[in-house]
Amino acid sequence: MRGKSHQVRRVVEGKSYCFSGPTQTEAQAKANAFAARPTTTAKSPTIEAWFVEWLTRKKAKRAPQTVRSYESHARIHIVPLLGKVRLDALTPEHIVQLHERSGGMAPKVDMTLVMALNEAKRYGHRVSNAVNVVDRPEKRASTAVALSAEEAQKLIGAAQGDALEALYVLAVTLGIRQGELLALRWEDIDFETRQIHIAGNVTRQYDGSRVISKPKTAASVRTLVMPQICIDALRRTPRINDLVFPGPDGKLWVASTFYKRWEGTRNRAGIRHIRFHDLRHTADTLALDGGASVLTVMKAMGHKSRSMTLDRYGHLTDAAAESLADSIDARYGPRIRVLEGSANGHEMDSSTGNLDNSTESECRERDSNPHEVALGGF
């Protein structure tokens, strides 16, 4: 009791509070009321419980293939290790363990976990700050696999006479994605203007059905000008229905069935065992090697930015490296090459071993005579 005020101390949820009143009874009543009040922050859910809720929310906002990748990360990597841990009990050690056990998938798994935890915060859950303490796992550099020009020619030759000949030609020359090719309708092709409009993509729904949906990004919707090799191949393509490349049943291809068809064509061509998507890498790489600008390739491939094109396909092939060296030679022209047995560009007298100290005028006169010097690259 302090003066005429009575005080009561009460520990609530680990914190000490002081309540006062004119009488001991009233101070005690205040303390009891505070302890009995409904809490505004419920206990944080476990990682497993939150991911069930989070994935359900994502199904209403994201494409099926995107949500399937999130679900795969959770089911294979996150939940087996951290499923029973509450959101507010995550530690940096937990995150480090997850990175180590996820191997090459660590960057993508980490990204999925961070997205889920950030959304948990927005919904009012108490979430540990552990993910912000640990460094993000570095993404391993991946080099796109591309066919050489000779291999691309072999593929085109092996595809002749196949009902899917034009599909392979469009993939290896214009870099159109598999899903975009299988979604093509004849109305997307204008032979008079030589244009092909890319506006759809085949995706698999949650129930396993296949539909033509909009591409993921606005940049993927594009109109390309077809080279004659594509036009000729398309004119040889049989018209069965409105799809340019229907499956065996006349409907959209099943991914596994299409892969077997591609595998047979690839083996018949005698080229490396690459994925179908690597034909897109081939188109990009050969276009850049051929001197196409990054902006042109970016728009043709449906990339959002130049950096995306350069990051994926900015590597130099051996042929491109040699072409670069040749172009430097062509730009700067022939120059005097230092001869064997010379020092700092001055010829050495073979009999005396002394430098040839010709005057400047003598050097200019000798340089003008192509039969007296060795010409080479810069």
C-alpha cells in the first residue's frame, strides 16, 4: 500500500504488471480481469500447419505449375525437417540445416520458405527472424546446352517427312517454347505476312487436364517473323483440326507422350541427348553468334529484359570466340608481327647478335614493301 492506493503485482505471459486501486480488493480485481482478458496473439502455428493453409491460398492466385513447385519444395524438403517447429521458434540453425540438406535445390527451397513466412507475418502470426539472419544460398551458375549449327542441320534433316517437322524447325530456329508450340492454332499463323503470333501456353490443371492458358508474362506474348524454312515446313504440315500440332488423339499432347516422340526424333538425328527445351537455347545461341543484337533476341525469346537474355545465353561458343578474333583482325587490319630473333620490334643481325638500328626513314621504306616484312593479325 502506498498512501491511500493499494497495489497488486501479477505476472502474465512472462511479464510483470502492477495494478493499483483504492482498496486491496479493487486492485486484485483489476489484476484478475487483465489476466483473464482474451489474448490478441494466438500461439504461432507449426511450419506444417501453415504450409497447408498457405498452399491453399496460393491455389487461388497462382498457376497450377507454380503451386506444384511450391508444394514439392514443402513436401520433399521443408516439412520433413521443420514441419513440427512453430513459426516463432525457427532458429538460424534450422535454416542452415535446410540449406545443407536441400543441396542444389537450396535457392528455390529457401525462396519458397521466405515467401511463406512473409505472408504469415502479414496475417498476424508471430514469426522468427531466423531467415533474415542466415545468408541466402547462392544459386549455382548453369550453362545452357545448345546444339552446334551442324547438329541443328542434322535435326532438321531427320525431321523431314515427320508430321511434327515444323515444330522442330520452329523450336530450333525461333526458340519457341514447347508449351507455346503445342498451343499453336492455325489462326495464329499468317503466311502472307510471314508472321506467327505466340499467345498461348499448354498447362496442366490440378485435376490433370490440359488447357491452353495465357503465358506467364506479358513479354511472352509476341509476334515473330518466320524465315522461309519455317514457312515451308508449316505448309507441309497436315491440317487435322484447329491445332497446328495436335496429339495422336487430336487433342493437346500429354507431356510424357510428346517426350517419347521427341526422343525418337533426336535419336534418329544422331545428336546429343539434350532436352527439347535446349532447342530454345540453340536458337538463342546461334542467333547471337550470327550477329543478332541482344534486343532482337530478347524480344524473339519473350524475355522481360536484356539482362535475362545475357545471363542465360551471353556465353561465347568457340565459333563465336574465333569470329570475334577475326572481326578484330578485320577492324584493325594487318600489322607488323615481331619476328623470331628480334627484340622490341627491331631485327637482330644474325652474324653479330646486335640490334638493327635502322633510321626511321629506312623503317618506313621497309614497312611499305610487303615482301620484306611478315604480316599478321593485330
